[in-house]
Amino acid sequence: MSGTGLESGPGQPAAGAAGTGLGSPGGGAPAAEVMFRRILRNAATLLGGKLAMGLINLAATGIALRALGVETFGTLILIHTFAQAAAAFTKFQSWQAVLRYGAISLENGRQADFRALVRFTAWLDAGAGGIGILLCSAVLLLFGGAFDIAPGIAATAALYATSTAFMVMATPTGLLRLFNRFDVLATRDTLGALFRLAGALIASVAGLGLHGFLTVWYLATAIGGLSLAYAAWREMRRRGLAGAGATGPLPSAIRAHPGLWSFVWSTNLTTTLSLASGHLGTLCVGAMLGPAEAALFALARQIGEAALKPGRFLSPAIYPEIARLAALRDVAAIRVLLRRVLVVSSAGSAGLLALLALLGHPLLRLVGGAQAVPAYPVMLLLACASAIGFAGFALEPMLISVGRQAAALRARLAAAILYMPAALFGLHAIGLPGAGMASIATAMVMLAAQAGPASKALRAGNGCPSPHTR
């Protein structure tokens, strides 16, 4: 092993990789080439599922918008966003722990330690779900009036808060990504969207109003979460990993995986800041400009960010690959892989942004009619922010996978601190486009804050965990 303490020789996978379904290729450029092809294949699988889900959800959104009108639809969006924001704030990103520590355990044949890890992260998910429900219910009951949510709908909105429990199931996501079952993830995403579309059609034809659409949105969320958990359990059972592990989930997991608690807290805060910023944007617009403008912002965000979704498909696809290379301490392969992915993402972001500029206006009119057209300027601004994030999307997975999660957290924290005052100032100064300008500024700050530590980590070459760490 070289003096960096990271590299392992080419073609030397960690002991125990056989039989786990996670076999690793040889080191250096050959490993990066194999993994790059696998990343593109998995990303294409996710792209197909997410594209189908996005189009189906967009159709459901259009039906709800036309059936309820922009004002009432805005109320639906705000209530759903409250639940999403509560989930973002309370959700432990346990899937990242499953990838990083799970890859090390399985590469070394430590199946009992792997099962202890899964029990640990599952308990984190359960606790996050309970706290999220309480948080969302309290905020809706206490502050719903500030967002023009009528008192008569407050009880229903508080009940809707229980959907938060189905949004925090991060462990199943991590398991399916670790096992390279991106096909299952794609199918699961489409299932909930199909139910939402079918339910929206029924609610529209039957004239069920806001309560009917809230029920549809709730059930679609529940179906998506439960089907994800079942798919992950079935995959673990198929691989012989669903048996009992060491006694006592918390003590055994912490002993088997040193640094687990600090890793979980750091990655949780990092991703919470990422997810919460988008939901906070909708809530800021609703508080300052009202439900109608919040509806336009949500629609603009849905279309603008959807156009740059390939970055989100590549991100979950690259995480397990870098985690495997980190477990093998192969910094040369990480460098090659990162370069190739960043070139693809930068070119792709520019092309997709240009396409949206051409097609965005007729797409808005198609989805929501003439009442949706005013969302076009903020849609383009949000798409620009997404393009910046897409161009550098691989930096955060790399930082977290090689143990530099503190640097990833600092980048997210800097962006989050900037976003709220920038969004509020922009909304006050120029209206709805101000929120889009704030998103662009946030994306630029975060990219700069991630690029420096990522370059430093790759030059130092000592960030990866030892595959023999216990």
C-alpha cells in the first residue's frame, strides 16, 4: 500500500466480496471504466422510471390544478409541502450509512455486522417518522393561518401529517442501491405516481374537492413507502441477509462500525439542508405572496427541476460505486471515475437547460392552461440553479464516501444560511422571480464550497476508510 494509506493494488478486492453480489472490479482506470458503465446503466434505469413518474405526476398535477383552481390547489400544495419539509428535517439519511458501512461489511464477509447496521438504521427511520408526524401536525395547527389555510381544513391537514412516516424510509433505499437493484427502485417510484394519477382522475370526475385530492395524495405517498420497504426486505431475504444478527441493534452496530454515529449525524444534517431548501422556498412564497403564487412556484419547480433530473439519477447511481472503491481504498479509480462523470454532467446540464428554454412555455400552458404561464420566468431561474447543481453533482457523494462528510456539511450549511434571507429579500424586491435568483446564488456558493475540499481530498489520497475497520 502506498504512503497515502488509501490505494490498494489493482485487482485486489477485499476479502469476502464473493457471494455478496457486490463483487468489485480491479483497481485504477479499469475499475473506473467498469463502474462508469454501470453508473450509466443504473442511471438510465432510474431515468426511465423517474421520467415515467415525472410525466405521470405532472399529469396528476394538471388535473388537480384544473379541478381545484389555482387558489385551492395552492392549499393542497402547501399542506403536502409541510409534510415533505417535516420529513426532510427529521429524516436520517440512513441510506448513506447503509452504503458506506454496508459496503465495507459485505466486502469483508461480515454479515452479522451488516444486519446490525440495517437494524440500527431502521430504528433511526422509525424514530424520524414519529418526530416528523408530531412536528408537521404542530406547525400546521399553530401556523396554518399564516399560510391562508382555512380553519376548517386544519384538522384534515394535521391528519395528513401522518404521511410523513412514509417519506422517511431511507434504509430500504440504501439496501436496494447497495444491491444494485435500481430496476426495483424505478418500478416502485412509478407505482405511487400511477395511483396518484388514477385517484386524481376519480376525484376530478366525482368533484370530491380539496379533501378528495388530499386523500389521493396521502394514499399515493403511503403506497410508495410501503412498497419500497417490502421490496428491500424481499431482496435481503433472497440474499440470505434477513436473519438475526448480533444481540442489541444499537450497541452492536456502534461497536461494529466505529464512527457510525458521527457519520449519521453529519450526513443527516447535510441532506436535510439540501432537501429542506426546496420546500422552504415554496413555504416562503406562500407566506409572503399567498397560495396562488405558491402554486405557481411549485409548478415551476416541478418542471424546471424535472428537466435537470438526470443529475439526481446519476447521484444515487454513483454513491454505491464510490463506496465500493472507498472500501477498497482505490483513490486512482475514484479520480478517473469522478473526472468522467463531471464531464458528462456539465455537458448534459447545458443541453437540457437550452431545451427547457425552448419548450418550457408551451409545456406550462399544456399542464396548467393560461393561469400557469406566469410561472415561466421563475421556472427558468430554478432550472439554471438545478443545472449548476447537476454540473457538480458528483462532488458531494465523493466527499461523503471517502469520509469527508464534514466538508459536505459545511458546503450545505453555507448555502442554507444564504438561501433564506436571499429568498425573502428577492420575493420582497421583485416578487416570484426573486426566489429563483436566490436558488441560483445558493447553487453557486455550494458548488464552490464543495469543489475545494473535493480537490484537496483527492490530492491527499487519505480519506477512504480502511476495509478492515471494525
